[in-house]
Amino acid sequence: MPWLTASVAGAAVLLAGAPVQVVVQGTGWLGCGAAAVAVVVATGLVLHRTPVPVVAAGQCVAVLSLMTIQFTTDGVLGLLPGPAAVARIGELINGAGQQINVGFAPVAATPEILTLVTASFGLLTVAVHLAAVSAAAPAAAGVPLLAAFAIPAALADGLLPVGTVVAASAGYGLLLLTGTGARLPSRGLLVSRLPTAVALIGTALLLALGLGSGAGFIGTAGRFAGGLGGGGGAIGLTPFTALRGQLTDATPVELLRVRGLDRPTYIRALTLSEYVPNVGWRAPRPAPGMPLPGPVQMPPQTPGQIVDLEIENVGLYDYWLPLYGVPLAVDGLPGRQWAYDQRSGTGYALLPRQDETWRERALLPAPTAEELRRVTGARGSAPGYDSVSGVDPRVLRLAREVTAGRTNNFDRAMALQDFFTGRTSSFRYSLQTAPPAGDDALVEFLTVGRAGYCEQYASAMAVMLRAVGVPARVAVGFTGGTAVGDHRSIRTSDAHAWVEAYFPGTGWVLFDPTPLTDGRTITPDYVLAARGELGPDGAPTPSDAGGPDRLEQDRPTQLPLPAEQPVPSPGAGPESAEPGWSPWPLLVLLPLTAALLGPAAIRARQRRRRLAAVGAGGAAATEAGWREVLAESADRGVRAPSTDTVRGAARRLVREHRFAPGAQQAMRVLVGAVESSWYGDSHPGPAELAAPVRTVLTAISTGSPLSPRGWLWPRSLRTRPLRNRRTTDPRATDPRASTPDSTNAAHRN
């Protein structure tokens, strides 16, 4: 019984799943994962003597039964997964997918999430068991183990703890150390393998930790989903994932040093223009822009201050080039690496870079509140920045209620900003949000949760601005940083997102709806003036200027929205459909894994049975040994034709696989035993042929290494092995006929 390898395979899955602690709150996931692993391992051991497909199917049914007991009340006799239980499990997994879509790590350990964890650990253990035990190929188990490690790593906001890397590496190392398939490794074999295994694991850990500690650079966003030569497409990873990871980092890292600013100013890395309900904001691929370095555009007819800045890159490694205000020219960068997309207001590169220093001449717009109030005709002035397709009608209605009575776009924007940051607002800043309750994510934030960080606030205000006819986008970058000597230091803790609204003739104007309480918010003069916080001389008045009474009169009454079902917007297309998460990928994983590893598992089981027969001795020993030698040779591309005799086939194998003298002697022993058994009814005793057969098999594998394709799809399973029995060739029975050794000698001559 392969109890050791199976047990270590289960432990390796748990160790590789250590990063789950970063994306799921609490420790409840560990109990669910351990239970799933234990059930799969136990089922595999019970069904070990049955065919591989039966083992895998039984393990899957066992996992379903476990989930039925844990998470449903619909099981047959309370244990077996009937149709109702399967449907309920599907609903729970679908709910987990929705929570992942609208939440961020670490998510609450709800029944939905725990169901997904149980199913994932169960299926992963099935795949690892197939590779390590059924196929006797523990190295191949690294593929599903990588999934157990990589998926939480992709969902996590920051770098994984060092302990998770160590745990995953140790689990895989133990699996390699005990990887002898169904046989229990001897103590001597374990001891002989121990130094090599320790060296391999130690080297891998040192490389991982060394690369991790040396990677001090940080990026603000994800990657491009495709080339930049036109067409559709979007950013591959949400920028908010990296943004929140920087905000929660316990040890902020310095990214930029800026010289030439006389006051704190937001610096933009990229902008997001496409809103997908229940998914969030996405950035389309930038259009081919102006090559950098060089001039970008002429100064617009917008009031403001032109500044010359020097930006020193300390630790930012990204696709995006952080820039201030309206860039006019950028210098100091290597040629043909960067470009500037004027429409989105972003500098970008095709590959992430970390250039040391660049200089920017920029216009820092400074419109007044009255100038912005006089702007008209914003709707349609910025195509692509006004779409509300698929947005829940309750959000649109709330936006109109908040801005009721406002006669211009600037006052509408101010009403929405005060909705989130005014003195009577019930919204609060938090990096933790309540788990979704199944409704539209934006509706829940606006009416139930009312807590979040800059992602939620910027996303909500930009949608609501579009709802009342004001073109808007979300900007991602950094706040003003900290004054240090002759420069401003910008760190990961300064990562931020805000809103930019478009005003014809003025351009993109900044609004920040996030109710920060740490002093990082930069409030523009036009916002202060609109709130009555600037005096006649342009200086800020005391914080109570304007008084709370004015805010109470201007602010609409905040009432809970009715809990009605979302009504599709007229003309909404497929983009407006709520994205779901189906359990089908998990159900497809097992057949794909079985199809990939099934032939190798069948071949491994075949090999074990034949070697067991060789060890048992008797008439079946020679038949099984000879068949296995021919099959091993066929797997490696050398097949003996049906016209070959036993000795002819042996000579062919010796020649093609380049046997050493010791292996040639073992082949002579095997050929003699086969001929004696088939033609003289003289059969070997127990274990008599085991050593020669293993020597021959080792010589074949040494002389002709097996390719990955040959391991996954063995050739011997596609052709019937040659028996070479009862041939009429006299050499088959003539002891004076040539031997493999003599043929090989002739070949050498």
C-alpha cells in the first residue's frame, strides 16, 4: 500500500495552500482544506487496487459527500450527494465567485468561500494523488501544486509572507524525497536521497528569498492584455489590487523624489475610463502616442502655473510613467521606450521599466469655482467618458437625488463630493469592507456598507458624475508625499485614487471624494471656494466658515434606497449583464487532469504489476519481464518487429540503447530464462529474475532518456507488445546461436 507517498502528497497540498491565509480571513479555511485532503487520501488508499479512473471518481464523490455534510442539508441519508445537494453546492461556489469579483483580499470566511476552499483542496489533492501515487511520478505533481500556490498569490494584494514560500517548497521537497510510487522506500534509499533533496530545497529557498528581498521596486498597476497596435483590450490586472497592497504595507517603501514643487500636488500614473458593473473600472489599451522624451503638447488656454520638475525614481518599476498635471514636455528618458497618450493623460511603456530620473514641464491647472460654474455643454464633449451602460438604476436615481437643484456641472460635482466627504456624511474611510450580500456591489457600498478606501469612493463618484451628464474618469497615482529637505518623498503609503471630471475649455479637473483623516487629502482652491472656506483675499477661512447650517441646507436628505431588483437599462447590451462565476471550470479540471495524466498512470500501474509478477517467479515471471522490457524500449522509440526472435529483439535493444557490459550480461540472463521457460518448461524462482530485469530496464532508460511527451503518452500503450514466442527460427532454441553480446561485439568491430 502506498500509504507514505499518499500521505506526503496530501501534506504537500496543505503546505502549498499556505498562501490561502492571505486571501481568506481566519483559520476556518485550514480545517476545510485539511478535511478535504484527508478524505481524498483515505479514499485513494481504500481504492488503490482498483483501476485509476475508479480511484479518481471515488475521490471526487468523497469530496462531494464531505461538502454535502458540511454545507447542505439535502444529502441522501444526510451523507450522499443527491441532485439537490449538488445544486446547492453549485450555488455556494457561484456565490463565492461573486464575493471574489466584488471584494478584495482577505475575504470573509463565509459558507460560500469555505465551500470553494473545500472543493479546490479536494480536486487539487486528486490531481496530486494521480501524479504522485497512481503514475508514480511525484515530480509531475508540481503542476497542480503550483496552482495551489499561484492562485492565492495572484489574488493577494502584496508580496506573500516568507513562511508560505518555505512551506510550499518543503511540501514539494518531501514529495520528491518519498517519490517511489507504490513502493515504500527503504531507510537506506531515504538516507541516500536526503542530502540531494536538502540541497535542492535549500537552493530553491535561497533563490526565492534572495529574489524576493532584492525586489524593492513596486508598480501601481497590472499588465497589458495584448499589443498596443489598436483594437480593443484592457489592462490585465486591476490597478486597485496593487494600490490597496501598497496602502496596507506595514513598512512603506520610498518610490519617488520630486524637486521643483512649491506645494503638494497629486501625481497621476494612469486613468481608468471603462466601468463594468460588479467588476469595476478598467483602462483600455493606450492609443499610440507621442514618443518620449520630447515635447508633448502646447500649453492649453487654461489658467494655472507652469512648473519645471525633476522626478527621481527610487523604487518604482512599472508600465506607467507618473506625471503631474498637464504634461507639456518630458526629458531625461531613454529614447523609443516611452510614449504619452494625450487622451488618457498617461505615459506608458510596453514593458515595465525603472528609469532613474526624468524631467517634466507641466501645467498645474488652477481654475476658479466661478469659471467652472460658467462652463456649459459638457455632455458629449469627451466621448467614451460618459457611458453608464449596465449601471444599476438605483445608482442613477441616487445621483439625480443628490444633485437635485444644481444648475451647472461644477455644483453637481461639488454636491457629489460633499455627499461622501461633507460634515454630515455617514461614509467613513476603511481598508476593510463588509462581505457582499448578493446585491449590486456599487449599490451595497452606497446604501449598506458606506465604508471603503479610495477605490470605492473614486469609483462611485465617477459613475454618479456620468449619471448626471458630467464626463468622468478615475485616476490612479499618489498624493503629495512628505517634504524632506529640497524634495518631496512619495512612498507606497501615498498611493491613491481620485476622480477627474471634464469641463470643456478647461480640461480635466480633480475631485477627491475619499474621506481621509490622515491629512493626505489635497483640497483644490476651487473646492474650498465652493464650500465658502476661502475669504475675499483667497486665503482659507476658519474651518467652520460657511457653517454647518449651509451644508445641512445644501445637502439632500440621505435615505436608504428601496431594495428593488435592478432593472436593465434600455438598450443595454451584453456588457451590462452581471458577471457570474460558474463552478464548471472546477468540474472540467478533473477530466482534463485525467486525460493528461491518465495514460501515464495506466502505464505505471502496468509496470508495477509486471515487476510484481517478475518478483513472484514461476511461468508468469519470464512473460511479464520480457513484456516489460519490450514496452520500456517501445516507450523510448525502439520497437522490436514481430519478425524478431527473442535473441534478435535482444540484440536490437542492446545496440539501440547502447548497453554497458553489465547490462549485456543481464540481458543474456533474461534471454536464457525466457527461452528456458517458453521452450523447456524451466521457470525461475521467486526474485530470481528481479535484478536482471531491473538492470536491463535501467540500461534502457539510461541509454534513451524519456521525453515529457513519451512519459505523458507512452508509445507502448498504442501498440501491442511483442511476445516473440514459439517462433520457427532455429536460433530461438539453439544454445549455440549468437547472443546479444556477440552481436554487439560484431557491431563494435
